[in-house]
Amino acid sequence: MKKVTTRTIIVNSQKEARREIDRLFPTDYEKDEVSSARAGYGIYRHHTLNPNVYFSDLGTGYELTNVEGEGSSIRIRIEERKMKSSESI
């Protein structure tokens, strides 16, 4: 039986989430149009590397699959920081 590992990274912005993806998935990638259409959300892979290593754009965050080995999953959750009433823009 394969060991499945899941961990979550919480970030404060879309920009920070993309930095985490680039750190964890440090190769060029492109959208897999067929898989994306089937899933209903964006799926991105490197065009020549293992097709089982990919990440998904879920709209509210990202999930990286098999990046740290088979059965691994990393969720990147975006929780934008709310400003305190004493803070100004």
C-alpha cells in the first residue's frame, strides 16, 4: 500500500501562492487543456517530465500532486490578511 502524505501551506496572497508554486515546482509548465476540461479547473504539467507530477488551480488555492514523491499532496491555501480598523490603505 502506498503511503499518502498531505501538507498545507497557508499564504496571504495570490502572489505569495505563485512564489510557493515556483519554489516547489521549479520547472516550466503549461496548462493541460484536456485534463483541465475534464476536471473543470486548471491543471498544469511539465510537458516532458513525469505526467503524474502536476498542480491544480482550484480558484481558491492550489494543490500540487506528487511533487515530493508518489502519493504526496501539498495544498496551498490563500487566506488574505484582513486589515485592522487602525490600518489604512
